Amino acid sequence: MQTAKIHSVETLGALDGPGIRYVLFLHGCPFRCKFCHNPDTWKSGGFKTVSSSEIFEDVAKYADFFKFSKGGFTASGGEPLMQKKFLIELFGRLKSIGVETAVDTCGYADIDEDTEELASLTDLFMLDIKHLDPDTHLRLTGKPNDKVFNFLNFISAKGKRIWIRIVLLEGLSATPEYIKKISAFLKNYKIEKIELLPYHNMGEKKWEELGLKYELKDAKTPDRGKVAALAKILEDDGYVVSFQ
Ligand code: SF4
């Protein structure tokens, strides 16, 4: 029986995929995004250990509800692809009772046998593109972005449903130039939806509690008018877009 280190569970989530969802936030992440809301998933401790059966039995209680709302189960984090064997076991059981499965990921994963198997059990991937520019990506996350694009190529070649998530940061990604660039880049793929996530400083308190320096203290949240204008650029290019 596989077990996982988890951060938390949300049983009636509406933000992490279609419909009403059971969202499991897994512990651990290879990135150190400067805007992270869940830096507590980076700690070496502070997680809860659960078995795949425990989570399966809990999710199964909501199966009819998911069908009614066209929802399902989302593995989020942290970075769920750090615990692939657990997800393979869980997703296999969820698929057997007709629960739709999604993975919300930063895409920083090796393409190995486990990734192949998990992809075969996953209906939807929600992939964050933190930044197209390699240096900016490295600066924002602490890791290069080449693996992320390999992962995008992999799920695209598998014909998976793909949502792309873009954090809008003033001066870096919340600009018409950047949005046009990412729009042109994504034309190479079949993207079901793009979600624009305006930066906000909700995670700042957690950084302080963990004794970490929050470098984006002075960063501003792009206003709604600006976000709508950026969304319009993508819509005009034929994408389905949502934003908060
Ligand atoms: S990928 Fe997500 S969980 Fe990981 S550091 Fe970045 S924002 Fe935080």
C-alpha cells in the first residue's frame, strides 16, 4: 500500500479544475517560487502521512456529487509529481469508480515509467508556466524551465487535456508583450483553457512564520482592468481564458 506526505485536503474545492473537486495538497516541491502561497510544503517536517486507501475511501463518498457537478479529484501541492507511485495507486482506484482525475503541476518531473503510467490515469493536467524566459524562470523559482517544456511536450503528445496557469506579476508577466509571446508559444499545443492568476501576497505571513525572507514585499497585484485586458489578448487569439 502506497502512502503519501500531504499538506492538507479540501473536499469542496471550486478553483482547482472543472466543477466541484476533492483537492489533495501534497507535501514537497522542487521549486522555491518567490510568490509561493504554500511555502510550508517545503519543510522537512510538518506533513501528515496518509495511505491511498484512506484517501480513496474519503473521495469515494463524493463520487455521485462529482458526476452531478462535472467535477472530480485534483492532486495539487506542493508538487504532486514528487509522489507518483502513490498517485498511480490512488488514480487507478478512482478511475475504476468513474472519478475524473486531474494533476495541478509545475511540470518539473522526469519522464519515466511512473510518469507514463500516471499520465495514462490522468484526465486533465493543469500546468503552471512560471516564465518563458530561462533566466527569469530560474530567478523566480530556483530551477530552469527546460524540464517544464519537456513535460508539456510529453502530455501534449499523449493527447491529454491541458490547462495552462500563468501567474501575473507586474513587469514580468503582467504585460501585453509577455502575454503575446506566451500566446504565440502555446499555438504549438492544443490548450483547453488558460487561467490567469494575478499575483497577490497571501503567502507573505507564512514566509515570515517560517523565518524566510519574502522578497516580493513591494510587488503590487495587477488590477482587474489590466488582467481583463491581458485576458482579452488571449481570447482574441482564440483561447478560452479565465481569471480571478
Ligand atoms: S511550484 Fe507551487 S508549491 Fe512549488 S514553490 Fe512554486 S508556487 Fe510553491
